[in-house]
Amino acid sequence: MNHPNGRLPAVSLKLILLLLVSACPSHGAGNTGKADVSASKVITAEHLAAITKLSSPQLSPDGKSIAVLITRAHTESNTWDTVLELVEVATGKPRNLTPGRTGVAHPRWSPSGDRLAFLSVPGGAGKEAVPQIFCLPMNGGEALQVTKSPTGVQHFSWSPDGNEIAFAAEDERPNKQEIEKGNDAFEITNDDIFTTAEPLPVHIWWVPAGGGAARRLTSGTWTLPVSLPPSPPASPLSWSPDGREIAFTRQETAHTGDQDKASIQILNVASGALRAVTGQVLFEGFPVFSPDGKSIAYWQYRDRDPGNVNDILLAPATGGPGRNLTLSVDRCLYQNRWLPDGKSLLVGANDGDKVCLWEVPLEGQPRKLDLGDLSPAWSFWIDVSVGKKGEIVFPGSSAEQPAELYYCESATAKPRRLTDYNARIAALDLGKVETVTWDGPDGFKENGLLFYPPGYRAGTRLPLVLNIHGGPQAASVRSFSAFNQLMATHGYLVFCPNYRGSDNLGNAYQHAIFNDAGDGPGRDVMSGIEALKARGIVDESRIAVTGWSYGGYMTSWLIGHHDFWKAAVAGAAVTDLTDEYCFSDGNVTWKYAMQKNAAPWSAEGQKLYREQSPISYAAHMKTPTLIITDTGDARVPPSQSWKLYHALKDQGATVSMVGYPVPGHFPGDPVRSKDCYQRWLSWLDRYLGAEPAKP
């Protein structure tokens, strides 16, 4: 489960594989170092590095243009190249604003629109280089470096008058010289297994927008939240309209396992005084001042229970309890943007088989926006921008249309596509994607997606591959998935079932995974398979199960409880919940997943963790299994993959384990990610023997 403060994976870890953030050249972009895929008619492995990712759209104050980050793969250097482009709303014409810059991120317009600030690494990507704020004048000229923070800038926010910028920066290490001498021992508390130094707090600083000396505004052992992907971005800084105060999220320590201890605070910029808003110190985050400065909208788990959906609450800026605005939406919400009139908010969430947006008034009933078949970009966050006149822009995709930039003139207007970055991918012969529904166990109405090979003939029986999503508080929805399309071209039906714990069907469905990490979700998945079998389209002798993160958990669980699988691929798999409690970045917050907030040490706790850990059923695992992990994965430490490997090996089962010597939850650079997908597919082809579609 992911905490509203921006980084904590707790109950269900929010472990999701965010597929394919690569890119293709478009609009005259230069060499990207990738293979020519123009002759292929179906999607191939080469296309995985030919997809453009769009993120962080920011509509200019005059509503005429959109600043957006464009990320493309450069396979020769094995890097992702990100540039900041300006897209005209009227024509969709893009212009590169940051040629030659490194580490471009976090674009933000000045209130008047005369300048555009962003993060970049000055002087390239040298060993000591860290991100700083740059400010680009829109009437011409070079970008000015605004900050010279020794530890770099994590994120920032313009003051309402455009004269100052508040930013978040990590404290400098006080004993740096002693560490260099070898005196580098440190105290470990609720930290992940790969921690190599005392975690440092992140605090708020102030700097003139034209550059100059920065002034520290906060200090102490507490910290601003830090985003550890896959998670939402860090909880932002929000200025009051009069520029006198900043709302932010305070986390009581910098240790990753303490991120549940989070509260909404307000800083007086002039005096440095702090005050709490609600007086609570648990699961609060993402505060945003209302346009009139009287209220603050923020995130919080329903009833402060991290097994529940994430709601948007409203509290008086002067202090007091929050009021839940989104009970009737009943979805796990990951956005709270004020609309210009200050009478309603734009929120977003997974909903059924799509990602949806709602207009939520402060009084009255929410209204879902009509986005057609589009799903805005989602990653425990809805990537959307709202303009001064109520315009809405977002990167969006559908099941058969890769991501592009979309514009809505208002909350009641239909989206208009502005860009064509992924035209070559959209022009391929893609497989049909169907939303499948079935009656699951315990009275749940369940759903998932089914990908067909291109040119599929109705009624043909084909091998079935499950690709189970991570999270589990996430969902398989009708957004573009290049990897699922690629698997389908190898002659497979690809089934992506949602299961209890998924966040697309309301609080009761999401909370049903509490204290039932494997058995209930396993029965949900199996009932989905039976629904497909009843259609007569599945070759029942050739079914494989795969998944990453919590999808890897489900893969490990299912091969320990059923023996009909022909093959399995378990990526970054949670196999031992005690290891997760002890070693992961969320560590002790796993207690929230268990009855009575149990730790794994009492007799009752040991039983709960053992019964819900897939490794406990290793003696029943016979399926040929490929295990994949990053050796530096703090979200799901690789010890869990090692245990699964040795358990299968010692029993004589067919098993292969692949490790990538990198940190992170997925081998995300272009070369390693392509290798990972190719190994995944090769394992399936080896045991299922389907015939790939012809390019």
C-alpha cells in the first residue's frame, strides 16, 4: 500500500510494473540509437524501445501552450533521454526547449507565464552533479540557473507573485569528512536492507526567482516525504494565495518504515513558525490550498486505514478536522486539483476497466468526465494539469492507442488529441483487447482484460498466459500495454485479471485482501480462468502464469496451489512476508496488512505471515519457473527470489533465475528492460510452443 505522503509501500506495497517508458523519434527528432522498426506490421521486441513517454504536462497561464516532458530511449548509450517540449494548443506543433540538457524534470510555469522553470543537472551528468532549478524566459534567451543547492533540488513551487521559489532539498551530511576517513558506521532503525548511511531529512528552502542566496525555512529531524518509485511523486509544496504560508506534508523521521507518521502542516514563510492543520499524525499527504486560501484539500486513507481507498478531504486552513468529499466516488483517488472557481476539485482513479476523472463539488454530487475510451496516465498518480479557465490536459492512451497529449477546453468538453508522437506504434497490426467480466467468489463481480493475437479467428483455442498486475492496489485497465500486445503476437491469449485488493471496484473490493494476501485473490484469478475456459477458446493443456511484484507474489502463490501450469515467470516476487517486513523499504508497515496490526514474532503473527507467504507452499511447486530480480531492489529485496530459487532447485523442479546488478524495482534502462522482456517471452515460447505472428 502506498502512503499519501508520496512514498510508503505498506500493506500491499503498491508494487506495479510500469511498462515501457521508452521513445521513438518524432517531429524531426535526431538519432536515438535504436533499430529501424518501420517495416514491421506487428509489434516486436524492437518496438519496446520505440515508444515515446509523455509526462508532467503543464498548461501555460494564457492557455495557449503546454510544456510537457518527452522521454525517448537511446539504446546506444543505454539511457533515457528526456527533453522539455512546448506544444501549441491550437496546432499541436512541438518545440524542444532544452536541447543538450541532462536530467530535465518538473516543469512549472511562473504565475504570469513569462518564465518556465524546470529541474536539470548543470554541466552534464558528472559524479558530483545534482539537479538544480533553471528558469527559461519565454521571450527569448538562455535559461538562468536559480539554485546552487549542494545536495540538489527535489521539487519546487513558485510563489503567487512569481518573485520567489520554495524548494525541497536534502540536508548535507554533517560528518562527511569522518565518513571519508572510514568512520562510516551508522544506526539502523526502520530502514531497508540496502541502506548504507543514515537517511537525511529533506527541508524547505526559499530563493529569489532571479537567483541569489537561498534561505532555509525549516529544519529538524523530521522530513518532507521523498518519492521512491513506484510511488506517486513527492507530496508538493503549496503556497497560500497571499504568499504568506506554505502547506506541506511532514513525516516524523527520514526512515522509510516510518512514513505512516505523516501530517499536514503549514509554514509561515516570514517567521518560520509551523502549525498542524488537523492535529492528526497518520497517513495525511498532498495538501493544496484552495484558490481563496480558506481551505486545504488533501489525501487520506478512508478511516485512516491503509487497506481502504484513498479519499480527498477538505480542512479549514485555520485548523480543524477534515471533511471527506469523495465517499460517493468510492474509488482509490490519486489526484486533487482545484478548478478555478474554487467550488470543486478534479480527482482521478482507476474505475472499472479505465482510468477516470471526476469533478467533485464541495457541496453536491460528483460528476464523471466523459473521456471516451481514453485513460489518463496513472502511476499511483493521475498526470493531469488544470488551466486558469478550467482547461484540462493529460497524457492519455487507450487499449490500442499509445500515449499522446490530450486537451479538454473545460470539464464538460470532449478530449482533443494534440500530438502524434507514437504514430508508428499505433499504425501496427495490434491485437484486439476485450474487457472480460465474471462472477467471482464471495459475491464479487470481477473483471480483467483479454488480449488476442492480431488476426485471431473466433473460436480458435490458443495457449493462455496470465500477466497479473502488481500493487495489489492497482488495476489492469484499458490503457496501452506494449508488452501484453507483444506476448499476444507470439500466439497467446494474454489474460490480465483483476482480483480483490485491486483499486478499480470500490472500497469493499479493495479492502477484502486485508489479512488474506493470497487465498482470496488466488480464488478470484482462478474463477477468471474458468470463465475463459467456458468460452471454448483456451487450450487447457497450455496455460502459464506470470507477473511482476505483487503479480510475482500471485504467480508464486498460484504455482504452490495448482499444478496444471505449463510455465511460470515470477518477477520481483514477494515470496516471504517476514522478509518483506524486515528488509524492504516499507518494512514494519506490513503490520497494517495483518489482523491486529500483527508483527511476525508472536505465535499469532508467525502463523499469519507464514500462511500468507507463497514460500510456505514451495513443496507443492512443480511448474517450470523463471525468476527475475534486480539485485538491489529495496521494494522487494532479492532474498525472496533466492529463497524461491533454492526451494524449487532442491525439489528438482525446472527453474532458472536471472539477476540484474542494478538498484530499483525493475531493470528499467533500455538494454536491460529489453533483455528482461525477451527472456520472459523465450521462457513462455519454450514451454507453451505457440507460433509467433509474422512481421
